[in-house]
Amino acid sequence: MAAVIGRLVFLLVSALAGFYVFLKGFSDVHSMVGAGVGGLIALFVISLEFGFQKLSTKVVLGGLLGLLAGMVSAGVILFITESLFFDGGKFLAIWQLFALALFSYLGIVLGIRWGKLPGLGFISSGRGEETQATNNKILDTSTIIDGRIADLCETGFLDGTFIIPHFILQELQHIADSSDSMKRARGRRGLDILHRIQKMSEIDVQLVENDFPHIREVDAKLVALGKEILGKIVTNDLNLNKVAELQGVRVLNINSLCNALKPVVLPGETMRVFVLKEGKEAGQGVAYLDDGTMIVVDDARRYIGRNVDVVVTSVLQTTAGRMIFTRLKDESEKEELKVARG
């Protein structure tokens, strides 16, 4: 309410100021015209205020610094070129107005673009671009919906700045508004995960407006953003992982991290597993560890629905995860006994 009253007072004062200026300085123009001009100027300033509210403080500060740099540059250029206008007059005035407008505009545009960069482009810990590249992490849609990134943040293993591009947020909103109930649930889960990460005091989450209108694919936009801000892409999408690495953008793959943290199993070790279903090959049974690792058990089809002791024969690491190949412990002991007698 106080803000509304303040704007109304500002509008009234501007109109009165315009009325007074035209009354004293423009005797041939009706003073009410001055009141109208003052009111229009006030409305323009108020509209700028509403526009600034949609921008982050860094973007506004970057634009102001850019404007100042542009005006200083225009002053230097005008000082150098003033001697070229021997007669001065209108041509000099037009050139001064053009130079001031041009350099001010370029300064604002470049300043806003600079202000959109995380850390305003000048906050660094002393190691330059390498440090910034290490700390900036860009989250993609699949990682946000997956949800494990929030659990990882809570452990304290990840720090730095988490970048959420506006086009990723739009994609999440689009999924959350889908007519398909499954997609809608996934989209809402992603928005909930984002909200959860934002509430973590030790995590710096920044929403950036950087967009690439000439690029249609979201994955390609992520790669372009990674190049622009020197950040790492956090994902669990294998295809995005490959494309980003081919283009020189570093990637943090959540699946790779989870696979690296799985317990190491060596050939010859024994374990007790629950045979859940039939395998692809004849006679095979399939079991799973608590972390989802698939265990293939030879000749275990007859033990489906039962717990059995198995011996690890080999471990296969793939991009999709880890597979452990085993055989029944009893069968292994019988074979070893045959070899010993043999």
C-alpha cells in the first residue's frame, strides 16, 4: 500500500513540476500541457520500475555499469572527434546526440549480458576461469526429475553455484502441465525437487535468463550454456553426456557417481541372494542387490523365489550399470572337488 501511495505522490509531483516549468519557461504553450508531459514522464519511470522488478539485482547493476561505461566511452570519442567539425552547429550537435545514444545503448546491452553471468563475471577466488568452471553446475531436466541430486546436496559433497536455465524451468512447467498423468507427476516432482534444493542454505541456486533462440533442442542449449559460462552439466542422460564431452563441456553424470559408489565385488567372493526371475539364457536366474545391481546366477532357474548362496565368477561394468555373474555355491564346490580329485 505504501508503494502505491508513493507512486501516486511521485505522479502528482511530476505533473505539478511540468505545470510550473511550462508556466515559467514556455509562455506560448498552455501550462496544462506541461502537467501532462510531467505525468507521462512519471508514468514512464514507474513502468521502468515494474520492468526492473522482473530482473535480478545483478542484471540491473550490470546494465547501470554498462551505461556508465558507454557514456564515458562516448565522451572520449566526442573529445577526439570534436575537432573534425570546424563549423560546429547542427552537425556537431547531431553527432554528439548520436554518439551518446549509440555508446549508451551498447553499454547497457553488454552490461546486461555481463550481469546475467553467474557471479557478475568478476567474482572469483583467485584462480580465474578454472575456478568458476569448477563451481558452476548446470542442472538438466532429467537430473532434477530424478531427485538424487537433492539427496547428494544434503550430504555436502557438492558445493558452488547451481545454475537453472530459464528454458529448463519452462520445460519442467510444460511437463507438469501435461495431459498425461505420468508426465504430470514427473514434472511436479521436478518442481518439488528444485524447491527443496533452493531451501538448502548451503546451496547457491541461480536462475539465469540465458537463452539461445537459434537453437531448438534443449540439450544443445545446455551445451551452449556450458560453453558460455564455463560450467559443468549435471545429468544422467548418456546421450547428452557424450555430446557435451565431444564439444569440450565437462559433465557430472549422476549414474556414473552412483556406479562408482557401489560396493566392490571380486571374483571368488560369496554372497546370499534372492533369485527373483528367469534369466535370458537357458537355466539362468536373476537376482538384484539393494542398490539395483543385477546378479546373473547360472543354473538357478529352479531356485526362483528362494534365497541361495552364490560365488562371484566375473563382474561386467557397462555404461548402463554393473552386472555380476555368479554360479551356485554348491555347484562351485562340487566342481572344485572334481578338480582336486582329478
